[in-house]
Amino acid sequence: MRLLNSALEKIVPIDTNLLDKAQARLDMLTKPKDSLGRLEEFARRFVAITGETMPLVNRKVIFTFAGDHGVADEGVSAFPKEVTRQMVYNFLNGGAGINVLARHAGAEVVVVDIGVDFDFGDVQGLLKRKVISGTKNIRLGPAMTREQAIACMEVGIDLAYQYAVKGAVFGTGEMGIANTTPSSAIIAAFSGLPAEEVTGRGTGIDDKVFENKVRVIEDAIKVNRPDPSDAIDVLSKLGGAEIAGIAGLVIGAAAKRVPVVVDGFISTAGALVACELKREVRDYIFSAHNSVEKGHAVMLKRMGLKSFVDLNLRLGEGTGAAIGIYLVEAGVKIYNEMATFGDAGVSEKNA
Amino acid sequence: MRLLNSALEKIVPIDTNLLDKAQARLDMLTKPKDSLGRLEEFARRFVAITGETMPLVNRKVIFTFAGDHGVADEGVSAFPKEVTRQMVYNFLNGGAGINVLARHAGAEVVVVDIGVDFDFGDVQGLLKRKVISGTKNIRLGPAMTREQAIACMEVGIDLAYQYAVKGAVFGTGEMGIANTTPSSAIIAAFSGLPAEEVTGRGTGIDDKVFENKVRVIEDAIKVNRPDPSDAIDVLSKLGGAEIAGIAGLVIGAAAKRVPVVVDGFISTAGALVACELKREVRDYIFSAHNSVEKGHAVMLKRMGLKSFVDLNLRLGEGTGAAIGIYLVEAGVKIYNEMATFGDAGVSEKNA
């Protein structure tokens, strides 16, 4: 709790003067004003987040947190629960979607066992930070205790602190069979919206399974009565270890002024918990991709963020974040590397 | 004309069996079916276009064609005409937006003087393939002769043939002050829509200049009476040298089965001319970014393409194509590098 509180205290709103300063430089570059659209926004925000007037991207790290979910017993997912641990091995062997897209973006993938219901023993490359061996079934009671949720968040904060070097940018990712269910439950709890309006089809379920999923979420909220004004209460009762880890990573990134690119629906559930704890966290987040999950747009609206990768991805793992990191870096490079009108001898706009 | 005709004859529809074959492989990879959305589409199409069952991306080339426009005299642009040649120097010095984004995507930029109203003399790095020294003012008469339009297209075809190696992927780009005006005129001519409905604000013009631009396009169509069933007539009367070069490049790419990533509004005008000459050309095109120019969506609908970069870019040069190439390559890498369920020992979906 001490690490969480001190991290939250460190987080300050970004300096909007830096946004203006960065825009002034962007307007000197050899292009019509604003013609690089959101790439300019990324550059501007990157400057304001880091406080560096000529920021670099030196180290790109995607944290993929893995955890299991007791609610998988309710048949809410299209895949069996053991896929969580199988996919962890796949991550470590470099064969998953996130490995391919991270390599393509020049990013490293840090795989964290924060809550898998399996003993990996000693396996090369896995960060062993297990807090729980899977959550409990949220249809029947709380996913975890308040203390466990905080411990998971502090794993995330600790990792953010460890990797926070000058020029760092983080991405978030996750693996956890059934974890769209807790994510929908979390946004339902915060927004007060009916489960149906924030529930999607996860990795691909049919109508019958979907209806069951909605009922499970309704029951989880009825049984647990989460307090929407207490984000840790919502997180511990409905969440998952990996969602809590992501919440912590985002908080740690904001505390260290490291830009953090948040993946899709489940990652955004974690980022949302962080923002509910401290609104200013949102200043440090780039929301990467538009998830097809219905609850995602509700989360983003609540956080005041607008995502920018629209490729119909619904894999998770951090795949959208990998593409997002590439695009944010494109904005920073534009800012750093383009010639100015003066340097290039190019005439400016007619008066 | 001989080169153009023989290229058009070579173009065949892609083999849809290869699309299915590629999808069968994608479905074996360790991810829920279709969960990588459009990246899977890119991989599928890349396989069908190239005919390679395990395609590689070895050489990424963005062709930035530069040309001037007589219609700039009508005050349709926010920038003075000399910016075309100034930007060519900027491209050669590596300081423009396209240089930064091409480097970021690992692509080379080939700068082609196909129609600039300026004698560059001997300057390192510039491909000197000038056909005309700028078009004539389309408000008063045809932009160029039919022979000139064909010569420009054949420059594009010739370049495509020269660069078409195994593993190649092309991008299109352009520079030409005032060239949104001919682009809007081209789609107005093909679609029969009023100029107003396909005209945008280019690099940033105010209401008064916009109204003038619409009138100029209306006049250009009235004066020239382009025949919408004769694409070369439309191109020569309303187009530009760089637009014709792009049309040729796209045709040459399709003839050589090289995937071609088409940039925004002006590039799409070129690609549209190519598709009007031979419908099958569309099979070989990836439309990169959604332009804010109104006529762009009309063009894409006509070609049956759906773009995928939505960053509010409106710079041209090939900047959207550079990002598009990165994303298409991401799809190819997913296809080539991800582990299968069998290899990774990951359980498949529940029955």
C-alpha cells in the first residue's frame, strides 16, 4: 500500500505549456500545419509527458501480464483455461502474435506470471511475480482480497520503476482465459450500465454463451456489490491479477513520466482502474487500438481518450500496443527529424 | 502505348484459391480465428497477389512523383507553386515527412521528376524522367496531350518493372502544388458528381479559396468535356504528370504481381485511373490511409477498397503509404512467423 500511495502522490498533470511549445516546433516543419494529424498529437504529448523538448525513444518494452480466472468455470470463454499457461510458454518461445508484432516494432516483451494457476518452476525468460494462483469465481464472491489486488498493482508499479529509463516507452498486454468477463464487469460497475451494454464476444462465442456471460456478469455485480467510488474495491471484487498488474504499471509509468501505450479491452480495464484512482493518470496514456468489444468505447469515453489503431484486432497480449508504439514513435521521429521551412529553403503558406 | 497495352494485358485477377489457402494457415496459428482482423486480410491478399505461399518482404520502395500544375495560377492552393521544386530538394536531402516515415518503415524513397516546371540540372539522387514542364491550366483547356499522359504512365510502368524483384512491395507518393484540384476533377468526371461533393480543402484553404476551387473544377469539366468511359481522356484533360506516373506504377505493379500500397487522395486518383482502364488492377492495391479530402471516399467506393490508416493525415508525399507498408508487412510477418497450435502445444477452441 505504501508503494501504491507514494506512486499516486507523485503523479502530476502534464504541463500544457509544453504542448504549445512542441506544437510551435511542429508548425515550423516543412509541411502544411496539422497535416500530420494524430502523429503531431503524439509528438506533442510525448514532449509534455517526458518533459524533454527533444525526446528520444530508446527502449520500447511491452509488459504482458498473465493470470487465470475462476470465472472460466462458468463457461464464458471459447477456450479452455489451460490455454493461459500454454500461451505463456508460446510467449517465451517467441511464437505468439505479440512476439511477432513486438519484433516488428523493435520492442522487447516482458512476460510476467502475476496470477497463473500453474507452477512454471524455473523457466527461462519468465518474470515470476505470482501474487495469486488465479482469481476466485466472481459469480460466487470476490475475485481476490483487497490486499492481493494491491499487491498485484505494486508488482506493476515496481516493474515500471525498474524499466523507467530516459527514452523509455511502455506498452501493456495480457493473457488470461476468460478475462473479457472481469473487464466487462469492471466497466459495468464504474459506469452503472447494464452488463449487456458493455459485454462483447471475447475470442468468439455464440449467442448462447454470450447470454450466459451477461448473466454471469450481472450475478457478479449483485453478489459482490462493488463500490464504484472505491476503485480498489471494484478491482479486487471483479478484476484479475493481470488487470491489477496493468493498473499498477500505468500508475508507475505516470509517476515516472514514461509514456504508456495501452492495448485493447482488458488492458484498458486496468488503465481505467488507474484513472479512477487518480484522474491525471490519463495524461500519460496513449490508447492504441479500437477494440471490437462493446465496453471499450465506454471506458475510453470515461477516460477522455481516443484510440488510433483500427484494424479489427481482438487478440490482446499487447498486439495493439505494439502497433501503437510504432505509431507514437513515428510522431516523435517526425518531430525530431523533419527539416524546418527555414533550413530547407521552402516557402511558407501564402498570406 | 505499346508498353501500356502490354502491361494491361498481363494483368489477371488474383487466384481466390490462394486467399483460402492462406486463410487456412492463418487459422492454424496460435490465436482465436480472425482475431488479427485486417492484418490477416493483408497476409491473405499478399499471398494471392504474389503467388508465394510463404511470401517475404525484401524490398520496400516508395515512389514519390513530382509535377507542377498550370491550374495553380487560379489561386486554388494555400502554397506558392515554387514549393514543388523546393520540396523535391527537401526529399533529396532527407528532411521531409516522407523521408522520416520511410526510414521508420525501412523503405527507400525514389524521387521522380516527371513533370516539374523547373530544370534541376544534375542533382544527386533525383530520377530525371521529365515528360512535361508542368501541365497547362485545366480551367482553360486540357492539362496535357493524350500522348503526354501515356508517356507519363509508361514512366511509371517502366519504374515498376525495374524495381519488381521477388519480395518487393511498392508505395506511391506525390508532390505537386495544387494537385488536389485535378484529383477532385478526375473523380468528378468519372462519377458525374458535382464538383462540390468531391472537393476538399487541400493543404488548408479558407471558404473563399474553396469556393473558387469548386468553380475552377466545374469550369475545367465544362471546357474539356472529358469522356468518363475513356480513362486516358479524363487523365490527359484533367490530370497531372505525377498522377499519370502513379497510374502507370500501379499498372506496372499489377502486371508484375507486386503489392502496391497507395497513399491518400492524389495517389488514389492515379490508382483510380488505372482501375478504370482495367478493373482487375484493384486486386493488387492496398489503400493505406483515409484522407480527409471528401472525394477520397467516393474513389475508394468506386474501386471497392477500404483503407486502414486513420490518423487524419493530409500531407501526401507517400506518408500514408509508408505507414501502410509497415502494417501490410506486419500482416505478412504474422503469417510467416507465428507458431501453430500444434507446434506450440496450445489447445484449440472448445467444440
